[in-house]
Amino acid sequence: MKDDQLKLLPDWRYCNIQKGSKVPIGYQWNFHPLDLGSVYTDGNIGLILGPASQGVCAIDFDGLEAIDFWTKEFGIMIDELDTIMWTSGKDYRCQAAFTIPKEYWDVLKKKVVNKLEFRWTGGQSVMPPSTLDDGREYVWINSPQTTTLKQLPDVVLTYWLNMIYNDITKYDVVIDTKYETKTYDE
């Protein structure tokens, strides 16, 4: 069963996921993105993130800690996000989809800070109306029918890019170590 609202997002690409699971089906699923009509599972469906879906990222809020961090760091209240959002029904857990300008696609990668996950290429997000093994169903908070997909706010993109840059550069400084040779008798 596919959500008709996903039909409103023709540029998004998907992967098959077994009902009750979050794990994609198939070898190298992320290299074989499917349009909505090619998804064959009757259960769950995953949105492939990154260039495959024309630059869609997902910000995954995995609990109150993530929401608090987002609010303090970016000054944006989660209930004021005016982009496509969904939840698995667990308290303080949801995902928000955003577009990323094309010039950043090649440098972005998944990052996690304080249970706030910046999802990108190589990842996927389970979409409504998928169900979990405990019976909970993914539902829309802001559906594609009522909300347009927004660009990731500049302040958030800058933060994400800085996390990636700091990972790359933190190993650039190598401490010069002096070694003393010692002579030992047998």
C-alpha cells in the first residue's frame, strides 16, 4: 500500500522495505533508486536520500535531546517548521525533509549530534504509511498535500558543513615527536 501523497513528489526515489522493518530489501538498494510505481513491496517504503531524490535530505529528531539541541542551536521551533514532516508515533521523534542546493551535494555526508541526525546519500528514511514491528504506523505531520518541500535553512546547512569540515581537518595537525635513540647492552 503506497501513500497517494507520495505521488505528489515525482522527483523522489524509493527502496523496498519489508513490512514491519526499517531495513531496505536487496543488494545495493541505494544504487538502484525506484520511482514510486516500481516499488513492489506491499508493506513499507523508504525514501532514498541525496542526489537520487534531487537533493532531498532528512533531519531525524530522535528524542527530546535532539529537539532541544535544534531549538537552542538554530533558534527554530520544531513546530514552526514549514516543510514536509512525518513521525513513527513515538514521543519526541519525527523527521523533516528539506532540499539542498546542488553545489553542496558532493560534500555532504551523514552526521549525528545530540541525537539529531543529518541524513544524506547512502541513507534512506521510512515513509508513511509504513508500519513498525510493534504495529505503529508512520504518519504525516506536514503532508505533501498541504506543505511544500522547503530548502534547508542556511544556518542549519552551515552548521552541517562545519561538522564535516572539522572532521576532515581535525587530523591535519600532527604533533612533532622527537625520538631519542638509546643503546642497550645485550
